[in-house]
Amino acid sequence: MNKNDFLLAVHEYLKAFGYRKNKSYWFLSNGELVYCVYVQSSQWDANDYYVEVGIAIEEIVGPKPSVTRWYVRKRCEDESQNDRNISLSVLKQAIDFFSDILTVNDLTLYLERTPHTLVGLQYELFSNT
């Protein structure tokens, strides 16, 4: 699937769930969190792409945060750990983790239980602990 076909497929799939498109981003808000999908073009080949999914806190970063403002960010990979030109089915699996994170408290618990390095806005979640 080429990049343009993938973008059309992603748009149709996410639109059915209520996501709104802005440039190469799609956003879905539940009033507290914003669920984000970003299709990033490769700098080496115009037809190659990478997909990032993530979650942000709407009250802090607004309804359309850039990828650097997300609290959780994952690059989508297929079963072979390939992250370039993934299929729509890989994206569908990747956003499944959104279903377990519905509130800021859920997001905080996820970050506490998931090994990672705290970066940027994640510090704000833990400033009272």
C-alpha cells in the first residue's frame, strides 16, 4: 500500500470512530484525554511513512497537540518489528491500548507501571508524588 492509499484508509477508519483530521494528525477527545495518531513522512523516500499513536491531557495541551506534547507515544510496528509502511491492521492493534486509558488517573497508572524514561510533560503528572 502506498502512502496516499494508507492515508485514505486511515482517514476512513478513524473517522468512523469520531477522530478529526488536522494535517497528518487525527485526534479524538473524551473530554479529559486526547487520543492521537500521526502519520510521519520519511525524509528519505516520499512514499514511505511511519505511524505514531499517543495520548495527551486536553486541559494542559489543548485539543490538537503536536507529537512532542503527548504524554504517551508509541511508534507502530508489525510482528517483525518493522516500523516503516505498516498496514492498517497494525494501526488498529496499536490503538487498542487506548481502551484501557480513559482518565488522567489511568494515564498516570499506566506510566507508573510501564518502564520508560520520564520526558517533558510526564513530569507534571508526578510532581505531587
